[in-house]
Amino acid sequence: MRWVTRKNASVDRIACPWLILRFVDPEAEFLYVPVAEVAAVAEREGAIPYDVAGVELGHVDGRCSFESIILKYGIEDPALDRLAAIVHGADVAADLGVTPEAAGLKAIAHGFAMVHGEDDHRKIALESPLYDALYAWCQHDVARAQKAG
């Protein structure tokens, strides 16, 4: 399946491909286009739009796109919920303080964006191991909390 969003990705538009590839569609292909072209490309390519205004898999009801994808695809995983809180805080400026890890993720994601500019596929390739590691940390954190509780 093809997925399409705005070019010049950071935080949510890189975290979402990681989520999609790991939990929804391991054969996913991602298209990054100017914001004004997302709807037309989605229609022409039969692609699923995400992280753009007015779409189901965007910022809806206080959720970031990462959270909207989790909800849409019914993914139930406490560690992924923990990661979603971090992604949300890093992506939504007003919620940066929701979890302490969000500020670090925001700084790292924006650093990748500064170094790699609009090479969004390169950012996915380079940042995916970061999300793998953060997810592993979330799994450990959730397990530790469950043992303590």
C-alpha cells in the first residue's frame, strides 16, 4: 500500500512510517509531496493520506497522527501507548511537557531534519533504529511499572 503526506518530515511524519511498517503494513511505500498536492496524489496513486489537515489519520480530537493510526488499526500494546505519548509530546508544541522524553525526541527529530533537509526517505532510514530503540525502552519501562504495581 502507498501512503502519502507532506514533504520535509519531522517527528510525526517519520514516526508514522516506523509505526506503519512495524505494525500495519510491512510493505508500505511512502510518498512525500508538497502539502497542496497530497489529496491529488492520494487519489491518483490510491495512497492513504496521513499527517495532513482534514484526514482521518491526522491530528484529530487532540491526537497526533501516530495516535490516530494506532486507533484506526486497533493496535493494543501498552509499550506502544507509552511511545505514542512521547511522540505526541514531541510533535504537539503545547504538550511538550506531557512526558520528559518528548523534549529529547523533539530535539533529535529536528536535528535530523536540519541535517537531511527534505530527504524524507533518508530520515526514515536513519531514524527507524531510533524508534526501534525507544520502543524497546518503552517495553522495558512498561514491564518494570507492571512489576512494581
